[in-house]
Amino acid sequence: MEKNLLFAADVSALEDDYLFKAAYAKASGERKRKTDRYRFRRDKNASLGVELLLQYALERLGIHKFTCSYGKAGKPFLAGCDDVFFSLSHCGNSVLCAVSEHEIGADIECVKDADLRIAKRFFCPAEYEHIAAQETEEGRRETFYRFWTLKESFLKAAGLGLRLPLNQFEIIINDEINVVQSVDDRRYFFREYGDFSGCRCAVCTADAPFAAELQTVDIRDCL
């Protein structure tokens, strides 16, 4: 069975109290605790929505019950299941869930104005120069968020979270996307996805390319 899946959803429907309560009731205990720690409703909606999307994806694979455990860097994985990996991300009202047969990392970011001071301080010099060399503000913004999502997806796929500074590995954007890194000797593959509700998405997998197309889901269908 094909295990490469990528789903995105808008969780703004969870502003409805009835739907929010239904989502909360369906959430795992750990997800409820995470949701309770958020102060703002939009963050709570995203927290619940991203697990709803995971449940939806795993059900497509015939997995109806699961328990999440966590690695040393806090990377979640399915307990007792060594052939299905997943990665979750959310930004604003947008949530993303990627599932694969290989170690995977996924990131979604809302595209806003690009602060090149952040790129200069935290990215590799060549990455900053690549962004700054774009001729238009729109080009610099798009390129900044390309690097941001690609770098975050790599950190997740490698199981590092934020333990590795962003300037300790370099993303190279040419006809193909590659990473120069000294974390391990695995080969990492990248794939980018176009605009979803004003966001950019990137997926990184270890050892094999990720072939799934991005599918949009109505979050109400996950309840």
C-alpha cells in the first residue's frame, strides 16, 4: 500500500464552538494538554486541527488507533509502527500533515514580509546572498520562505528539532535542491509545494524521494 500522503487544511471552521468541542473530544490526551497550554483560540484550533489531519491520514492507511511516542529531540513517532513516519506543521489557520514510509519532515509557513536581518543572522552566508540577490521584494520574500521551509523540513526529517543552528547546514537551490550537512551520511530529498492559503510548504525525506501530491481537506470531514 502506498504510504506517501500529504494533506493540508484550513482550521478556521473550528472557531465554531460546537466543532471545536467535537475536535477536542476526538483529540488524544497529550494533544489536549498541548491545546490547553495555548492562550489564543487560533493556536488552539491549529493544535487540534493538525492532529485531526493526522488521524485522517492514518485512517487512509487503515490505522484507526495509534499512540505517539517521542524521540530524544522530541520528534514524535508512532509507537509500535516502524514502517510509517509522519510530520506535522501549522501556521496561522493552516495545518499540514505528511506521512511516508521513510523518515520525513514537513513545514508550512505563512508568507509575509521577509526580514533579511533574520536571514543574515541565522542563515548561511550563501543562503542570505541568494535571497538578497533577488531583484524584487516579492522575489526576496518568496526566496526567504523557500529557504525557511526547506531548512525546517530538513531539521524535522533528521530528528533534530531546533537543536542544530540554522547556519550549521546549507540548503542549495538549483535545478535540484540539496543540503550540505554533517549530521549523518544519509541522503535527503526535498520537494516544495505551491501556495496554500498564502503559505509555502516543503517536505524532506531521508533515503528516498517523496512522491505525494498535496491534497486539500475540509477539516470538518476529519471529525
